[in-house]
Amino acid sequence: MAKAIMIQGTMSNVGKSLIAGAFCRIFVQDGYKCAPFKSQNMALNSYITLDGREMGRAQVMQAEAAGIEPDAAMNPILLKPTNDIGSQVIVMGRPIGNMRAIEYYKRKREFIPYIMEAYEKLASENDIIVIEGAGSPAEINLKENDIVNMGLAKLVHSPVLLVGDIDRGGVFAQLLGTMELLENDEQNLVKGIIINKFRGDKEILKPGLEMLESRCHRPIMGVVPYVNVDIDDEDSLSTRFDRHNKTGIIDIAVIRLGRISNFTDFMALECIDGIDVRYVSDRADLGEPDMVIIPGTKNTVGDLLAIRENGLESRIKQLAAKGTLVFGICGGFQMLGETITDISGAEAEGEYAGMGLIPINTVFEEEKISERTKGTIGQLDGMLSILSGQPFEGYEIHMGRSGRDINSVVQGINNVYGTYIHGIFDNRNVTDIIINAIMDKKGLSEDSVRAIDMKEYKERQYDTLADTVRNNIDMDEVYDIIEKGVEI
């Protein structure tokens, strides 16, 4: 049976996911079989496993860092917000329905058997399980019946390392305050403290570190510098949404929908030198890009009506009429069609007009399509005609059906295309062709910008992350904590 180490944080976005990913990589480098685990994840970035189950992207990233195939057992409960007070609840990779937050809160202990079954499966197959908490363990309103932070640590007898983010300021108050708000039995689970995202000379931290150790009675395991790695983000706190500059040869504008999902689809474009990927939420900022992408969303109807009201829809249609390349993915693809009909009340019951740029009609049904897919792209004309016959692979996650089985790229007018395939840009052949088509239209050499091998690129990022953490955390002490475990 595997031993465990759990990474908890003083709040969201302190770097728990990356620290856990780094540990996964380090343990595998050191010869151990390792798997990630997060009992409950709330995120709109998800992934479809080989057996057609849905899970959060953070644990996919950590599985990749560990060199293993993602498994829904690594994230047995996934909450995908549909509005401000409710989420679709996915258990062991399968949706069981939508719940208001208060309903889920009352029922969450019902899911403990699924959590334990998933954890025990992974523990039987590995040497070390790296567990990630969620938010903060000191949220008073969420501590009752907790299944993701200290409650989970008790269930699986895992020691905890507490992470604080110094980049935002106030890290000493974060860490000390969190420890003070924990119950005695919870404090006993915390075996060390990590300060993350530090910029500067560590010598100036010494007085603070000494005070923190004396007040918390826990060792400082390390101070991890701010590391510039390009690794999948978990949620919309991602700094990529703040990108607005246009300095590259190609300008790509992604519409920042209110419920944008799977924006990791665009990582393959973001990491190419010479391409600017901007996230645009209003008409004034759209400008004259070379390509407009309408991404996936957890609320297609609501987001379509929002961009209709703020003028982005009319501007996109103007650009399409002028010959700008427009590409929709999943919910964005549905928006480009002629109608969207919600007969099941999945989002907003009724029939709604789409943008009318692609000849499809979408009907929302109760059954969710979640599957990995691969094949060849059918016959296309216009700007991306050379995509015809190209192989691709990716995955689908959607409620709607669009008149017929669509498992590749569909064309509207000569420069408007759409697909249900998430990960379409991870196919280097597809991305090369799209880049070359834009370069040709601009009258520039195709060799000026080239796509990259995403798998090799990610491997380099994971190694850089692991090296940074290994060089700045006492890994001997981490192994000692794992070996000793905890007494409950």
C-alpha cells in the first residue's frame, strides 16, 4: 500500500498544483511509482481519459509529470460551475446532474465511499500518492464534513505540507493565521511549511522564517523561487487572461467568455514564438486580429447572449465578412451555428438564434458526450482547405448534438470553421497548416513561425519545475515525513 504526502495551501492559487506536480516528477525521477490525487476539484478545465471519463486538468498535468496515463480515480469528484450558485457534479468521471452549492454541501459526505475506492485503487498500484488539497483548510464555513483538506488527510492518514504564496504579500500572516485556525488534531497533521513564488534574496527572509518556525513549531521545508514554467493552469485565476500586448507576427484573439472552459486548448498556440494570444472580453479590445477563436464554455446560451449584448458578436461577424479567420471550439462552435435549442433545460430552455456563420443546428439533450476521438478531417474549402484529409486526435465534452455526428472540422463561409474537438491545436500538423494559411494571407514567409512538438515541450517544463523544487526544498526531510506518516 502506498504512502502519502498532501499539499495544502493558505488559499487558492498559492501554487499547490505545481508543487504537487513537481513532487510527482521528483519521486518518479528517484525511482518510485507515483500518482496524483485530489478528491474534489472545482474547475472548468477538464479532460477525457482513454476510457471516456472526465477529470480535472490539474491532475492530468500531475499524471503527465509522473509519466503515467491520467485516470479518473485521480480526481473522483469534479465540480463544473454552470452559474454562480450551482455546478454540474461529476463522480468517477460520469456526470450525475446539476446541484446548487447548498445541496452539494449537505450531501458531500455521501461521496466518501467513491473517494476512498478511488484512493485505495491508486494506493494499491503505487509507492507514493501525492495529494492536493483545495482552497484553504481554515475556511470555517467549509470545515464541517470536509472531504478535500484535513478531512481527507485524516481519512487516508496523510502528513501535510502547508504552502503559502509570498508573491502576493502577507505570507507570514497567511501561514501563521492558517495554523492558528486549525484544530489541535489538524495541526498535528502539518509536518512542514513551504514558502512559494519568492523573488529576490532569501537572506532577507531569515528573521521572518525564524519567527514562523518558533510560532508555528513546524520546520520551513524550503523557499521556492517564482518559476517561469508553461504548464496547464487549473482555473480562471490564470495570468494568461491578462495578456493584451500585440508584439508578434500573428495576432490571435480568444473571446473570453464568462464561463470559458478548457482554455488549455490554446497552450499550443501561446508557446509559439511570433504568435500573440490575447483574451478579449469586450468589443473595443478586439481590434483587427489575424484569427478569432470562440472557445468552449459551460454555458453556451448565456455566453452567446452576453457577447450579443456587449457587441462582440456583431464585431466577430464583421471580421468574418472581411475574411478574418474565425474558429469555434465546442460551445464556441455551437454559437457559430444557426440555432441552439435547449429541450432538456440543461442551460436555458427554449430556442435561440446563433451567429449563422456555420450551417448547423444544435439541440441540447440530457446525455453528455464525453469521449476521446481521432480520425481524419473531412473535405474543406477556402482558407483552410489544405486541412482536408489531415489526421487528428483529441477529445469531446458537450451536451449538444448538432444535426449529425461531427468528429472533425466543419466549415461555414470560406474563412469560418468549427469543431467539437478539444486539443485540436495540440496536433502539430493542424497548427502548422493554420499558421501557414495566416502567414500566406499576410504575404509572409511560412518559415517565420513554426509550431512545436507539445509533448517534448511539456517534458522540458516538468523537468524545469522539478529541478527548481528539488534545489530549494529539503527532499531528504520530505522523504522522512512520508516514511514516518502520521498517527490518527
